[in-house]
Amino acid sequence: MANNDKMETMLYNAAMGLGLAEEMRTNPDIFVLGQGVASGGWFGAEKGLADEFGSDRVVDCGICEAFEVGMAAGASVVGMTPVINLGFADFSLIAGDEIYHKLGKWRYMHGLNVPMSAVIILPVGVMGGAGPEHSNSIEVLGMHFPGLKVVVPSNAADAKGLMKAALREPNPVLYHSIQTLSFTRGEVPLDSDYIVEIGKGIVRRPGRDATLLTYGSMVNRSLEAATTLANEGIEVEIIDLRSLVPLDWELILESVNRTHRALVVHEANKTAGPGAEIAAQIQERAFYELETPILRVAGKDVPLPQQNDLEQACIPSVDEIVAAGRHIMSL
Amino acid sequence: MPIDTTLIGDMYRRMSIARAIEQIVEKHTRKARISGWWHPGEGQEAVGVGASAALNGEDYLWYQGRGCAWAIGKGMQPGPILGDVLGKVSGATGGKGGGVPHWADYSLGIMGEGATLGSVYPLAAGSAFASKLRKDGRVSLANFGDGTASRGTFHETMVHAATWKLPLIYLCENNELLVGTKLTDVCPTADIADFAKGYGIPGIIVDGQDAVAVYEATLEAAARARAGEGPTLIEAKTTRVQGHYAGDPQNYRAKDALANYRDPLAVLAERMAVDEVETIAAEALALVQAAYEETLAAPPPDHSIIFKDLYYGQ
Ligand SMILES: Cc1ncc(C[n+]2csc(CCOP(=O)(O)OP(=O)(O)O)c2C)c(N)n1
């Protein structure tokens, strides 16, 4: 069924699981470990995997995030491709040493250039009342620490395509699924070779006036904002970065050099968030192309409240993105 | 069954090499700086060498970085070890490493060290898990100090390794010290092997000054692991002769701390003929001296190594 151009509408998390299942069929070195994965996963991504691949390869564990990622690092050094789902990116802080020192540095510090494949699923972002310890968008950590790749699928098709790319990648990948998209549906290619290349962004909506760089949960809000702005005659180009490590600088600079204006939109906290790095690099690489300062629309620098209305008040709304679009054109 | 005399000679040779490296590094650090700290392993050589002798070449070793007896025991030559200590291209890491070692050689089953102590427990479980899936008959060994038995990863890992009966050995070197803190000031038991009870696995205490005792205990644990019977915790009671790091004034230590110390080389020599002992010791010294001179002559790494190995193929 390799070259199959059929599409199917499915849940974002199911698409992630489909990518995983397809790769497990052809690569016996892949195994899945996590809390509840043997019974389909907390959020359904691992549904059916244990039935198909057995309890040797789809393994439940207790509450032990450091163990989960540490054992993934050890298994990957000896040639396995472990997939760990921590359920919430927030818990990755418990496995900080294992993610950033072991997965990210083991090859480097021992000077042995072996492939180290591992996919750590770290769902990020608000999901409606999950509170300050279950809602963080901390994908910037994977940008700060060297040695890892970081992907952020913004729709079901990418959830599949990036999962498959991550499983074929000889470097550890932090796969940040987006909590709020988990149960949204999208069209997904059934082609078992459908891959979204790591390090390649995509223009979701072309525009001549300003470049809006975003990813994950903010792609849809940015597209909505762009429609409103278009009614006012402002044409914003929306780039979905899809990977944060490496960033697609060719795509970013081609766009910014054409529009001469850039905004970065993300749910993560503003201070020292991914937008800070992206903005800094744009001005380093294309300062004389810019007509205006680079703007950031980002999460507020506060712990995320559990109350739904307050939670939403902490992350960029469509209105805020629209306002930023108007503002950048007025500068 | 009496232990093979060739094996005893071989263990004595490896322990002598490790000891000679200790002495040469110690001497070197008195007149010149090295990158990082050397953590002397003098007095503890029987543990790494004895345990490694019980492992097969392809078994996985994840060690903690005191001394170099584990690396020598598992087959690394003095050159790559000294190369890293002195920051030369001849080092196992090409000279990136230093006093906190990151020697690895996957062809020898030497998988490396995690200098955030306690980080190798889950890594060793990872390779053990791989072996269980692949049914390759390999054993994984996680080495650690008594002070590192208090890490949460010790528990997280063994809970799962014991449940899944992974082919894993925990091997603790109990020298009763973590830096200058006495183990019993920070641990409810003086015997780390006690922890095994909670996991329902064997907890074995051995004389860490006797390479043969360590060898035999490890051989048995490895056989259990290979038979699918799960992990074993071995605690080797040993003595740290030098300071925590080379140059440590050790103000925290009693004057008579070494009153009962038994040199593991002397303990093993009791099982050997005198002339064999002398020949092996002299050969080890000459080997290490030659490696040291070669290391001194080797160049430091080019700065381009800074970006090497960050990503695969880079
Ligand atoms: C996670 C972590 N905490 C602290 C240290 C600092 N440190 C280095 S060696 C050491 C003592 C370790 O004691 P033990 O495990 O008993 O081994 P020993 O030094 O006796 O060989 C400490 C605390 C470290 N390297 N990693």
C-alpha cells in the first residue's frame, strides 16, 4: 500500500498512532513505553498497538519519568528505537537529566558517532483546565539544549508525517504533540511513505505584507486572524514552522526578505520563548531587510490558571493576533 | 571449583595496569593541571576488574567514574584512557573527555559514564530491555557508589527491572564515603544490599578487596540474568585510599581511616607465585609508562572537534 493517495479523516492523536503503527510494522527495533500505553494511551495515541504488536513491544510502566527516558537513551545507544509518551510535557522536567544530558549529549560526550534514535512524545499546551503543572509549553528547552531535534505538528496529517520522520531519524526527537489538537480531526494521507521532513516549514497562507511565523496550537488562530486582516487589505503570510530544531531558515528568510515585516506567534511564555530566539536570529540575518521591529504575540509570563476563562486569557487570542497584524502595518 | 590460574594472572595484570595509571595520573597532577578532576580509584581495583572478568565481551557495562579499573577490566587500553585525561587526540573521545571520564568503546561493551551520578541505572535497564527483546543473551551491568544508591533513579529502575526480570546487575562499590560525608549519616542502612529485599531480588555482599570474590558473585548474577531470572544487586565492600579527587586534602577523614585497609593487589597476590606477581607488575608499569609518554607526545584536539558528534554523521 506504499503509493496510495487515499486520504482519511481522523483524530490528530489517531494519526500520530497510525504513523507509529506503520513504522512498527517495518521496523522491529521500535518499542513503545509509557504510562497506560498498553491499554491505548491516556489520549488514545497508542490505541490498538498492544493488540497488534504484543506486550513485549508496547509496555506499560509506573510513574517513573526519569526511568522512562533514561531507559530510552540506553536502548537507543544499543540500536533500538524507543518511543516514550510522557503524557504531558510538564513531566519532562522530572526527566530533565535523561532528556538533555543523556539523550542529547551521550553521543557527543563519548565521541562515538552512532545513530541514536528515540522519540519522546511530550504533549504541550493548555487543554482546558489542566492547570499550571499540566499545561506548559516548554518546547524552547529542546532549542536551548544541543543534540536534539524538536517537532511540533499543527494538524493530523503532520502528526502522522512527523511521527514517521522522527522514527526514521538517527537523532533523538522531542515530539511535541499539541494537547488542544488531540481530539480534532483532519485529513490524513494513508500512504505508508507519507513523511513530513524534519527541519522543513510550510507556507499555510501566502501574503505580501508581513510574515507571521508560528507553529502548533497557534497555526489555526493565526490563519483565522489572517482572514480578518485580509478583509482590511492586510495580507499576512502564515508560516507553520513544524520543526523548531532545526528551523527552516531558508523558508523564513525568503519570506521575510520579501515582506520586510515579521511577527512570531506562540502559546509558550513570551520571555525567553522560541520567539525570542527566532526574532533575534531574524535581525542578525536580515536586519536591513526589515521595515519595522519584529513583534511577538505569546503566552503571558505566568503559571497557567486552572479556570478555563483565565487560562484562555493567558494565551494569544485571534483578536490579539489581528491587533498585532494591524500594529505592524502601522509602524 | 578452584578458579583458573590464568584468570587470576589476567585479573592481576589488569589491576596492576589500573594501579599504574592511578599512580602516573597522581604524579602528573602534582606538577601539571588536567582538565576536570581525577577521582582516584586506588584500593578499589578488584571491583571493576573482578566484575568485568565475569562478563562476556559483548555484555554491556555502564560505569561510574572513579579510577579506571572498569574500563581496563572490560578491555580498554591505557592509551585511550590517558589520552582523555590529558586532553589529547589519542583519548577514547578524541580528547573531549577529562578527569570525569567518558571513555566508551561499544565493540568492548563499554557503554560509558553519566557524570550526573545515578543516571546510568535506567540506561543499563535500556540495554537490558533491548537484550530481553532481542533474546541476545547479553547482560547489562550498572556500577555505582554507595552515595549514589540514594538517587531516585535507583528505585525507579529496579522496580521495573525486577518486575520485568531484566538481565541487569546493579554493582555497588561501597567505600562508605560520598566525597567527605559518611554513608551512614545519610542512609538508614550501612548495607546497600539491604535494598534488594524490597524488590524481591538477591542482595549479595562481597569482599570488594578480593577480585575472586567479586568475580564469583558477578558470574552467578550474570548466570541468573541470562537464565531469565532477573536482576541481582551486588554490594562490594571496599576502601577509597586517596581523596575524593586528586589533591583533596581530606580534612574530613580520621587519621587512622586506613588502619584496616587491605590492598586488593596484595590480596590477589596471595593466590599467585611470587615471580609471576613481580613479572606482571613490572610489565604493567612499563606498558603504562610507554602509553603515558605517547600521550604526552600526542597533540591536543583541533577546535573543530567542538561540533563533532553532536548529531549523527556530524
Ligand atoms: C547527580 C550528581 N550529584 C552530585 C554529584 C557530585 N559528586 C561527584 S562524585 C560524588 C560522590 C559520589 O559518592 P559515591 O556514589 O559513594 O561514589 P564515590 O565517590 O565514593 O566513588 C558526588 C556527590 C554528581 N556528580 N552528580
